[in-house]
Amino acid sequence: MLAFLAENPLIALVIILALGFAIGKIRLGGMSLGTAAILFVAIAFSTADPNIQLPPIIFQFGLAIFVYAIGLTAGHAFFADFRERGWRMILFVVVLLVGLMGMTWLLVPLFGVEAATATGSFAAALTSTPGMAAVVDMLEGTHPELAADPVVGYSLAYPGGVLGAIAVAAIGTKLLKVNHRQDAIDEGVLHAPLEHRGVRLREGIEGCVRDLRTIADAKIIVTRLVRPHHATEDVQERDHKLAYPDAEVYPGMIVVITGTPDSLDKATAALGEQIDIDVDSSYIGYRRITVSNPSIAGRSIKDIDPISHGFIIARIRRGDEDLVPGPNDVLHYSDRVRVVTPKHRIDEVSQFLGDSERSLADVNLLPFTLGLAIGLLIGAIPIPLPGGTTLNLGFGGGPIVMGLIFGALARTGPIGWQIPYHANKALSSLGLAIFLAGVGTIAGTGFRDALTDITSLNYIALGFIITVTSAIVCGLGGMWLLRLKWDEAMGMAAGVSTNPAVISYLNDQADTELPMRGYATVYPAAMIGKIIGCQMLLLMLL
């Protein structure tokens, strides 16, 4: 059977994926490996038979798809957060990498290991395949007899590197009693359920609808105005109107606002008093409409100007989250927006936004593949470094950099870079799974050697110590120095190691976007820093 799989790598890939997905669903002690189980299944297969190998282009393509997809998702938040905190996280990573290099320089003579092989273990501990490749390239020009050693060290240390980071994440979560959902809500990644409320405006509140959000100093949206008739003060005989931004407001008017409970409480205290009111649907209606119109997706709410088309967007549902919309928020493919509009215009608004599940199923992958191609080309550009060596971002760094840029831009002229939410998730998951299967078959060969050569354990131990130290420093330092939540700090640890298996595990456990935010913020800088760091470490050790 193993010989058959060695001769048929495509069948081996599918079997590894199927077994990995199945094992990843098994929960022990409330935890599961999730997609990361694919890596260990692949290692097991190639340990049993080193001839079971997947062509490198397969898992390189998988990694490129994975990082580009997460770049598209995280791009807007990455650039929005960079000035406030992103630069501090990147500076933290640079200092950490320098510290890890110094620690490794001290440990190598203590473990009695070879410099070139130990550098490969350092690269594996931080999952830097490009760093290992750069070291091999250096040795081929200066010490060709040592050029194969970093590859040996890399394959020996890689499995322990993955397990070490996952172990730190799992133990830390238990010891710190992490509440994943509450942490995500506190950081604004996961939003509390949205509600609506009637508020009677107090004396002194004047101006127009657009002023109310500023006065309230809360993230709310005003959807309706309820003007009292002169003949009666009966709440049920109010006159409901759509809350256009320029519409006049005055004391005694009732407004219907939407937001999270905390935002509504804050707005109510600033604007007036809460009042019970039935939402009259005789003239104004509301409906959930799916964004599927390619001319709308990728544009901001301000840009599409819903008011001129007779409707207001009261909520945006993206994935499983309801968001309070702002004028600069960009609509994505497959967003489900709650619109408030005169009932006779609902069909018109539906047609304007698309509202076609069939269109979403027919995904236009041209922008995705175009952006991915640009990322791969950027990753292939050689950047000269002192000493005659060159640096390139590779098939991981180039795509995530361009993914972040295109994710932030959302649209360039007629090209909308975003794809539907479910399509992005599917491509990201598939790319990750293929990468883990491929890299696992490579690492398994070194793991088999370790079982027959006792000195190999020194390289495994060295890599494990580097990985665990990096993860602990990221976790605790991220919480204490950078004021991050544990999930985001461990996402940063996964980003430092640029390890898809670790971020996959974190995503499965947290079930929020918080780990991914930390991962995407530091990934590009960590990728470049490790390529340079691996080469500098080799020079220090030789």
C-alpha cells in the first residue's frame, strides 16, 4: 500500500487530506488539532515510507493561495491598525528575532551541534523555508561541502517546532482561562448582537440626522424619524419617515436607532430618553439583501450613495457577525445588508444591490488569480543585500503583501479584488490543507532519520527550545507589553513562525478572527526578518 502511494502522489495527497480532516475533528480534553492534523498525518506517512513525497509546486501553490486569501481578509484592518499599534507589534518581532539569534548562538556549543545544521534547525523552529533556502545558497558559494546540512537540520526540527507552539497555545489557554468570545468582543473583532430602540430627543438637540451620531459619540445609525401629529400625542399615531442624513431633527422628535446594547445605552443618555415604540411597516419596510452586484462590491457606502437611491443600510452581516455600518465601510461580495426603504422601492433596491445567490455561486476568480500572480511576481524579485547575497519574499511573502494591499484597496477602477466570503474561506482552507500535506511529507524524512540516529535528538531539542521560547515570549510579552489579548498574542506568535499549522489550530480553538489579526499584522515583517536573521546566524556560527 505504501509503495502504491509513493508511486501515485495525487492519491497520497487526497488520502492524507481525508485522514487529516477526520483526525482533526477528534476532541480530547476539549481540544482538537483541526486542520493542523493533516501535517502530522503527512509526517506519519513519509516516516513510514520516505518515498511518499508530494511535488514542491503543489504545496507552494497551496501556501500562496492561503496567505493571499488571508491578506484579502485582513488588509483593511491591517492598515487601519498600523499607526496605532501595528508598528509596535512589528518592532516587538524584530527585537524578538534578534534575541532568538543570540540565544541560539549561545546554545549551539552547549549542544555540541554543527553550525550549518543548527542554522537549519533555527529556520525550522521558526518555519522559515525561505530562510533555510537562503542559507543553502550562501553555503553553496562559500562552503559547498556543507550545503546539504541546513536541509537536514530543518527536517529534523520542523515537527517539534509545530508541536511546541501548539502546546504553548493550549497550555496557556487553560492556565489563563481564556474566554475567546469575550476577548474578541472587547477588541471589536466580534460584535455584540444589534438591537433597535426609540429615543425621544431632549431639549437642546437640534440640527440634522447626521449630527446625532457625533452628539451621541457612539457607533449607531438612525434609520427612522417619527414626527408627532399636532392633533394627538398617541405614540401609535406617529408619522414614520426614512432618516435621511440632511433631515431636520428637533426636541420632542422620536428617532429609531440601531446599535449594540452598550452603544444604544450611551446614545440614549446623550440624546434623550428611551421610549417604547412599535416599528410601523405600513409605509417603510426592511429586508435582508445580499450584495452580489459586481459594480457595488468593493465600494464604500458613501460611494454608492444609498440615500440617492431611496434606502438606508441599517446593518451589515458579514460571515456570522452583524456590523453597524459607517459611511466609509466597504461592502463585500456576499455581505447581507439590512435595508430600510419605502415598501414600494424594496424590489428596486434589491435589484440595485444584486440579491442573487446564483451570482455568488458563479465566483469570478479572475481578480483573485490576477492578484495572486502579481504577488508571486513580487515575491520572485531579488533584493540585493550586503555581502553579495539576495533576498526575495518568495511564494509566501509576496502574495500576503499584495493580499494586504488589495484587501485594503478593495477596488481598483473596474477591478474588485474581494471575492465572496464563503469562497475566500474555502480557498484559504484548501490552500492551507495542501500546504500542510506537502511540507509534512518532506519533514517526515528527517523525522525517520531521528529515530535511527541518537545525535539527531540534539537538533530536535534545539529547535523545540527556540520554538517554545518564541511562543512564550510572544504570548506573555504581547499581553503585558503590547496589551494584546491572549488569542491575538498567540496569533502574533504564529506570525513570527509564519506557521500555517499553528494559526489553523488557533483559529479552530478561538473560532474568532482575533488570532488571524495578530498573524497577518506581523507575517510580512517576520518573513523578511527571518530570511536575513538565518543568514546572519550562520555568519555568527561559522
